[in-house]
Amino acid sequence: MRQKAICTIRVEFFAVNSLQALHAYMKKIIEDDPAHDYSHIMRVYNNAQKIAKREKVNTRLILAAVLLHDIVQFPKSDPRNKTASKKSAILAKKILQKYDFTESEIKIICDAIRDHSYSRGKIPKTIEGKVLQDADRLDALGAIGIARTFSIGGSEKRKIYNESDPFCIKRKPDDDSWTVDHFYTKLLLLEKKMNTKYGKFLAKKRTRLMIKFLSNMRSELG
């Protein structure tokens, strides 16, 4: 019994230690991107913790996936952006092999990272992957989501809105040209694409805020 208790303490120590080490590693090397910086990682981390409390899931694996999910980044306008999650998964595998993770755990983490991206168009097969995807998508919604959207739009030198039809009433949205269009190509669609019950609940609240923001903008534009 005593031996079992010692083993349990040791496993928990290694688990915490691995996450702490990954935290330190990512804080040191993550790019200073306006929307995918260390602050983004920590918001997704907090979202994942909230969702994980309500799911039967290995929290340690999810949090490791969160820390590494954006380790490879490209500008939104870069054609390679669609491959970022796959490249992140490949690099994450090499990194995780240096820490206290088994091969089966590394596969779960890397599969979650590979499939979390919206542009990849995949629903993750594991609950860990689904929680990561929901946690990441939540950071694209609500007040933070609005801030990130216009931050990216500014960095890409896009105009805020199309002057003749700002809210895509009579035209197809084009978020390569106008930032507001991104609400219609992606952001307002995320609520229906969430995987977990609590993720859907949080997404609904944040989506309402974005709809209200667009309504206020419409009023201001007259």
C-alpha cells in the first residue's frame, strides 16, 4: 500500500513537471503574433480546463495539446496556413518525446493538434481532440474574438468593411478583403460546430455578444 502511494505521488509529480516545462518552453519560443501569442495559448488553456471539468477526459493530455497547438504558425493570408496544424502536430511529437509522455499519449496529443484547426475541416475522433477544438474556437468568439479579428485584419492591411454592403446582405462574404466579412465566413458559424455540451453553451453566449456588436455597428453606419 505504501509503495503504491509513493508511485502515485511520483506519477503526479512527473505530470505536473511536464506541463510546467512545456509552459516555460512555449513562453520562450512562441512568436509575437497579434492573435496567436502566449496570451492566446493561456486563454485556450483556461477554456480547456473549464470544459474538461465536465467531460470524462485526460486533462493532462488536453493541456499538453493546448500548449503546443500553435507551435507552427503562418500569416492568415499565407497559403501554408492550412497546413499549420499538421506541421504543429509533427513538431509537437518531437518535443513531447523529450518529456514524460508515453507513445500512446503522444499520439492522442498530436492527433488532437492536427485536427483542431478550422481550416482543416475535421471533427476530432477523440474527446481530447474535441475539447481542444472547442477551447480554441471559443477564443475566436465573444469580446476577445472581436478584438482578435480586427487585430488580424489590421496586420493583414484589410479594410474594416465593404462600404456598399458592409454586412454581406447582397454579396458573398470575402474576408480576404474586408474584416467584417470574417464574421460571416467563420465566426457566426462556430456555435453550431462545437463538440461538447459546455462548449456549445459558452459559444452561444459569446456569439450573442458578437451579433449585438454587429447590430451596434449597423446602427452607427446608419
